[in-house]
Amino acid sequence: MKRTHLGIAALLAVSITACGSNQTVSRSVVGTQYEILPISQPLTSPYSVSDVRVSVPETLKVDESNRIYPIADIVWRGDPYGNRYEQIEAIFEEGMTRGAAALHGTRPVNVDIEVMRFHAMTERARFLIGGVHSITFTMTIRDVETNEIIEEPRIIKADLVGFGGNHAIEAEHRGQTQKVRIIDHLANVIQNELSLPVPQMADAS
């Protein structure tokens, strides 16, 4: 019995450690990290977004098992069982289109998103300990008229704390489902990404 308690305590410690550093977005083209900043209106951005085009490659591995931490690219339980690729594409399109609507810059652009990882929590993890919604994608900014790339593809790591236990139940009662929280989060992510300067690559020559 003591070993069981110690095992649960260890899982909780890992979960808390993971959650403590996860509400960041990584512009990994240069390896920098920054916090998602509070949005104040109006937003300062050079862009107005005409379209957000989302791709979820079917080469990504889906896992429907109810383990604590499945080894897969896609883990999603916030919709009924079905085509997870289509469900995740719809989540990205809704969240990012909503967030982009707040941008009123002078240059019309299209935003291309390719999902690399969408690892939310299984039922078991959510019931026991909570954890992290691990979300990674690439973002490319293109001119609407010419389709020219304005900003080269960069990797965005946009993890989000996943509630567990009673906290998850209380959030559900407030209407803050996993799906609602992730859509809101992605809206905030695209606003921050397109409202902040892009780090410049250092000259390696």
C-alpha cells in the first residue's frame, strides 16, 4: 500500500513540474521562449489575416488507448470518437480564425499552419492527475496577392495546462471544457505571434 501511495505521489510531482513551465510559446527557429502576454485592444500588428489554412498530416500517429501517457503524436478525447485529424483541424481553424480577426494591420496575409503534435490528456490522466496539453505546429506567413513567403516557417510550441481531478470537473461545470480552453488558447497564441517582432537569425558567417 505504501508503494502505491509513493507511485501516485511521484506521478503528481511529475505533473506539477510539467505544468509549471508550460504556458509558453517557443519560436524555436532561434530557440527563444516568451510568455503569452495579456492582449490589450487594439492590437499592434502589421498584418490583417485573410485566411488561416490548417494542415494535419495523416502521417501523425494517433493513439486511442487510455493510458496515462500514450506515445503518439495525436491524443484527443474532447470530441466523440471519430476522425481525429479532421477534429484537430477544426479546432485550429476556429481558434486561430477567431484570434486573427482582432488583427487590423495594413498588409493582408494568409497564415499556413501545419500541426506537428496535438497531445491532450486521456480520460485516465485527466481523472487522476491532470497534466499538459502538448501542442506544436509550424506557422508560415504569406502575402495574399503573390503568395510570397513573408515569414519563413517557424515552429511554435504552445503547451497549455490540462486540469485534472476535481479541478477538471469544476471547469466543466463552468463550461470550460478541454476543447473550449484549447480553442481560446490558440486564439491568444496567434494574436501574440502576429503582434510581436520575429527574432532575427544571427549571422553565422
